[in-house]
Amino acid sequence: MEQRTGFWTAYLLCFLMFVVGLVVLVVGKKHYIVRPPKGSVIINAFRAMWIGLWNKGIMDVAKPSYQEEYGRKYKTPWNDLFIDEIKRALVACRVFVFYPVYWVVYSQMLNNFISQAGVMQLHGIPNDIMQNIDPLTIIIFIPICDRLLYPFLRKIGIPFRPISRITMGFVFASLAMAYAAIVQHLIYQAPPCYKAPLNCPAANGDEPNHIHVAVQTPAYLLIGLSEIFASITGLEYAFTKAPPSMKSFVMSMFLLTTAFGSALGIALSPTAKDPKLVWMYTGLCVATIIVAVVFWLLFRQYNATEEQMNALEDKGDKPIPATEVNATGNVSRVAHSTTHDFHDNGTYVEGHPHTEDKV
């Protein structure tokens, strides 16, 4: 669109898509399930983590039941379930530590792959059109994975749990970089400019090296597959492992890893120039496969406790239909009566964060 009519039409199309999304969100509100609004638990969470850190990383010390049994040393304005939820959230945050390397690889699709296409034979198409293969891969393969691959693996006794999927995503990302290095090598082997694309007298300023841009296709396909297994599963892991009252915070921790990935990408930018690009892609390939191996060795045991960690979701505050939340964000009287909860010792609690010690 920007090539034929200008950038304003491309930006207008994006704006209209966001408008459609906003309309869908508003119209579909009655079908949503939400949790009753309540105060932030971030302060209590950090207090509990500080207690655990001060006691050699043993989070159970912050449980009210532990304090009652071994002598109360700390104020604990929460219940035991709250500490179990924090422990589950910390598992997710540890998993996220490895994602910046993945985001460096993923970002190649948005910058260096486009530059790579610019020195190849385009045959009349824009050099950034190839990146559309990524969303097409996601649209095609997500239903295949959900309806065919995952059920088949479960049927033959291979539960493809989140840690396994994330590891596989890192492997696909590594393969994408390996293939990109091969493509870059082919570009450097092609005339007229070889290792100096568009930068030799024979190019006349605009003749690309003689290699078709379609050769890039598998790299985008592999990036798309890696996104299905690593990125989407990461979002799932952040949501399912976060306590009900901390889902936004834990999700933001996952998204923060993209910022660290961008910082790593800036640090690598001096190598993103001819004739160093083959080695840059090779280095990213090696780094990502090392991350995949280390990630699997460190976190594979969490696959065995997946259902146990997810079961904590049923013990917290129950979600309610969005139609029972009024315009001010408060729960209606009828809905409010369903959000009452009890401590493990039977202490009655209104629809607010637990504030009493377990006795």
C-alpha cells in the first residue's frame, strides 16, 4: 500500500483494524469473565518475598501457619494460599529470564531480514512483504497444533507441556538463524557484488545480487513456528502461573523481557553489516540453541508439577461474569455475595484481599 498510494493508507488500515478490535471488546463485554476489583497486592507480595529472601529463600517462612508454629517474628497480613501463589509466580519469572535472547532472534524478522531482502531480486514486490509469512504461519499452524498435534502427542503418551513447548520454540528460533546464515552466504556468493551487495560498480547503484527473495521463506516459517511454541506459550505461562490478584503484574514482567531483548539487539547492531552478517546469524543460532539446552535442564521438572501449580487457581477468588460489574468497577450486590471466601481455618472474609493471619 505504501508503495502505490503512500504511507497514510497503510497507517489508516492499521487504525481501522484497532477500531474494529475496540468495537468487538465493547460489544462482547457481557461474555467476559472478570474478577472482583480489589486493592493492589504488590506491596504485600514484595514484603513476603523479602521475608523469604532474608530466610535463605525459604518462602514458607512467610506463611502465617509457619509463624504460628515456630514463633511469630513477622507480621503476615495474608494467608498461606497467598504465599503458595507467589511461589508459583516466581517460577514463571525465573522462566522469563531466558526470553531476551529469543526476542533478539525474533526481532531479526523486523529489521535485518528486511535489509537482507533489499539486496535480493524482488521482482516488483516490496522488500518488507516477506514478513507477512510469519502471521500466515501462525494462522495456519495454531489450529493444526491445537486440534491435531497436541491431541496426537497426548494420545501416544507424550504430554507436550509448556516447558517442552518453550524449549521447542527456542530450537525453531535457532534453526531460523541457521537458515538465515545460509541465505546470507548464498547472497555473498552471488554476482554482481558478492560480499558487497549494491555497493560495487557493476551494480550501478540499484542492481541486487542474483538470488530470488523467495529463498527467505523458510526463515520466516521457522520464526513463525518458534513464535507459536515460545512466545504464545510464554504468554500462557505468565497468565496461568500468576496469582489471580497479580496477573497483570506477572504479565508485565514477561513483556518487560522484550525491552531487554531490544537492548541486546542494540548491542549487536555493530555486527549487522556486510560482510559480517553470516557470523552474526551464526552467533545468534549458537546462542539460542545453548539457551534452549540450559533452559530445558533448569526447568524441565516444572512439567511434572504443571497440573499441581494450575490447581491453585481454583482455591483463590472466583471469577464472575462481567455483566455483574457496574460502570464504576464495583460488583453488584448479588454478585458480591458470591465472592465471599474463607480462610483455611474457616475465618469468614468479604470480597477483599485476605488480611487476617491463619490461626
